[in-house]
Amino acid sequence: MQREKPVRSIDVRDVYHQEYFLRRVDGHDRFDAFDGTPATLFARARRNFELLDIQAGERFLDLGCGRGEVAITAGVAGATAIGCDFSVDAVVLAQLKARSIEETLGRGINVTFLCAVATDGPFRPNTFDKVLMSEFVEHVAPQEITAILRNVWQWLRPGGRVLIYTYPNRWARRTYPLMRMYVRVKQGVDIGERPDDTLHPDYHKLHLNEQSYVSIHLALRRAGFRHVRVWFDGHEPAGRSGALKRTLPYQLLFGANLAAEAVK
């Protein structure tokens, strides 16, 4: 019997505890070494920072900031940065890391961390130049995503940009049996009946709203964004077989890492 998913993401806030951020979330093994520079960001965070091209003097929001690495890096680079997360433990970790880096640098960092719920609209309209939502939308209940994206549209200044990264592409979930069969035939390896990340006992609480290429595009359009671009952002396979894997039909069905950007 399939478990009923929570109505609101806030209903499962208890699973976003310190151990989750320090032992499970992407980049946890690099957190101690992170010093506020792009070079010490874990791969996904560094990619997000580069795609946004955050500049000194810009106002930047990291929505669902987790441990706060990207917001801190933006602040060190001279932006006015805010990291927002509904997890108290995440915000505490981010604040402690920012304080530690300030002590090392011998100067303050223009970064603030806020514990708040994105549906509540905690910011004023026309505040930010750029907003990041990385590994965020899949953790938000389906009925909340439109309201949150409309809030983000309001918070951005005219011409401001939002960048979304989400994992996984839900169509790749549905085609997983085909991928399992392919790997078994091609490599003689059984990758398991289900993807590894779905085996965690709290998976049904953590991933409330996995997206597809089409759904994320439509969600941004409904929220009022323009110049919407969606793509699969990950390792680019090389060689003859890589040519097939780089085609849109293949990626729609099997690609895992979805990214999207849009303009207010």
C-alpha cells in the first residue's frame, strides 16, 4: 500500500535535522573544509554559483539554503546574501559556519540566515537580483509550489533571475526498470529493484514533488516568469553511445538532473 504524502512540507520538518544535513545531504563530506571560496564548494553548489554569476553589490536569496554554503560564498564575494530555510538545524549550521569564516577572514560577511517558510512570503517585492532554489522543489508539497514560485516572482526585481536545480527527473523514476535491464545486459550488473535513494525509510517524507522537464517549465510559466529554459545539467557522456545520451528524447526518459532558469 502506497503511503499518503503529507499535505504541507512543514508537516515533515522533523526529518530535516542536523544529522540529515551533516551525513546525508550532497556535499556533507566537504562541509568542514568549506572556507567561503568557490573552489571549496561541493560540485553542485559550485555549478549553481557559476550559473548564477553572482556579482558584488547584487542582492541574492538562497531559498532552501541548507548548510548555507552558496549564500556564504556570495557574501564573501561582495553580494548582499540571504539564506532561508524552514529547518532550524540548517539555519544554525549555516550561522555557525558563517561566524567561523568571519573569524578566519578577520572581517564580516554580508550574509543573513533566516528560518522561515517560503509559502508565508517573508520578503518584500522587488528585493532580489537573483534567487537560487537548489534541491528545493522536490521537497515541497505539490499544492505549495505555485504559491512559492509566485512569491519568488514577487521578490525578484524586474529582470531578476531564478535558478532551479532538482533531482531526480520523475520520468527517469518510471523508466528505471528499463535502465536496470539495460545495465544488466550491457554490463552484467544488477543495480537493484529500486534506486538507492528511495530505500531510505523517510523517502516518502523527503521527496514530496519530484519534477519532470515539462512540469517545471509549466510551473514557472504559471507563476509569471518569462524566458524559461529547462535542461538536463549533469555529466556529459562522450563517445558513440554518448551521442544518444545527449539527445533530448533520451534525457527526457532517463536524465536525472534537471535545471531551469527564468526571468521576471
